[in-house]
Amino acid sequence: MFDGESILITGGTGSFGRRFVDTILRRFKPRRLIIFSRDEWKQQEMAQLWSPTDHPSLRYFIGDVRDRDRMDRALDGVDTVVHAAALKHVPVCEYNPLEAIKTNVLGAANVIDAAIDRGVRRVIALSTDKAAAPINLYGATKLCSDKLFVSANHYAGGGSTRFAVVRYGNVVGSRGSVVPLFQKLRSTGVLPITDPRMTRFWITLERGVQFVIDSLGRMSGGEIFVPKLPSMRLADLALAIAPECQLETVGIRPGERLHETMISADDARQTREHDDHYVIRQHPELARFSREEIDGGRPCEEDFSYRSDTNTEWLTVEALQEMLSTIALPNTDQDSP
């Protein structure tokens, strides 16, 4: 699907971006693969692993999604955009609200405008479970971003650019996640947890990347793709990582909720269920581009919602331990949260 194409990923030096780049280089032969980010040091680190000398298609492009002119230059000749750049940590966004809006909302608008003006064919944006019925600023900015990318299909008019969104849960072992934090604190004998009842959806980086690739292949414009994921209680997560440790309940932080939602009951009315994912079409009229996803799925039941506490699929302690044994976790002493 990507052979001979020019692909750009915003936020390309993050956890997702690094795995995405690795996957594309191993499985496809793109004409160009552009890593767009604002951190020159992380780009230098990536270049040590994937150098343009060994991979002639690679381009390292310094820039910020807040900069409309830079986005316009970066998207020149690009076929596919994966938009992964965001301020994503809930407490950081709560205490720096304007910065979150500039990156997550205005940055999304810049990506959309530049993609349409440059004739990019496909744009897919990474979202979060916190964007469904949000209670914190991060979720609110990502909900706004999702709305922008879905509505951008109207904005593009008769042009060739199509936009879609991928929404999934917590990534096991990503930078700033609780998994590497628990592993770091294991030697203290005590793990802090917000609430033992708390549940979350979990996905590996590998599956997240594959789901984005699959969604790029099936998108026609206007969809929000949601994978079917297992849930896990936070207390069970701590038990899987450090069964010998005591748990210290520290309370839910500002902007956090006890359980997460990926599809609200209101969105479920416009949602179709497939074997391994859901497709939300908040603007059903966009189905004029293709009816494959709508006709191929089945409608959700009345009052359906996709929540981490009522999920039918659960990750066991043993399954998580096996999962952790197969992934490389970031160094929490070096990676910033």
C-alpha cells in the first residue's frame, strides 16, 4: 500500500512514531518517509537507529504543527499523513490549557489546511479514549481535533484529500505510561495507584501501528475507527508487574475518571460493529464516498456504549506478563513524561 508513496508522520519521534517508522521500513518501500517533529535531539537519536544513508527514503524534518507555513512546506508532494503530534498528558494539559489548545486544536487545523492545499490524498489522525465524553482538557482538545478531521471532508469539497481518525486506549509501555513507572518503583516495595477499581483499555504499540495501517487502507473519509481492546483493572496491572509490592492508594488526579469510554451511547447510534473494530460515522452523509464500511458492519444495540468497566474482553495478569515480556520499555530515567 505504501510502496512508492511519500508518507509524513507528525510527532514522528514519539513512541508511536518510532514503531511506525520501523514497521514501514521493514514492510514497505516508500519513496519518502518524513519524520516531522520539533525535537532535534530525538531526531538525532532516531537517525542513529535509522540513518538516511542506510534508508535513502528517510527525511528528518524539524518543525511544529503550530507553524502553518512550515506545515505547508513539509507536505509538499506528500501522499499520506499520519498525525500523531499532541500534548497528551492529562495533568500537563490541565495546568497548561492554552498550550494544549495551540498544539492539539490549532495544530490540527494547520495539518488540515496544509493537506488540502497540497493535495495530500489520505490523512489519519491519532485520537484517544479520553476524547469520548471528555472530562479533562486533554480529552476536550482531542474531541475538538476529531471533529475538525471528520468535518474536514466537507471542507475539502470536491478535492482528493480524505480525512479519518483512529481512537484507541492506553499504550502499554509508552513514554509517560504507568507501566515503566511501576517497573522503576518496583525496588521500593510500594506502588502508588490512583484507585484499585480504576479500569483502562490497553493496546500494544505494535497493534496500534497495525490498526492505523489497516485504517488507512479501509478509510474513505469521515470515519472514526475504534479497535476492540481488552480492559484491565489498575490493581491487576500492578499485580502483574510487581506481585511482591504493596499498593498505596493516592487518589484520582484532577481530570482523571474512574473508567474510560471509547464510544458513548450517543455516538453508538452512528456506529457500525465489525469483527475486530467499530466505525463511527458522525456525519453519515459522508458515506457517499464509499458504503463499504457501513454496509459491511452491523448496527450497535440500543443504548450501547464501549466502556472499559463494562467491556466483555479482559486482560488477565498472566496475559499482561506475557505481553510485557515481548516489548521493550522506555528508560524512565532518560525519557521525559
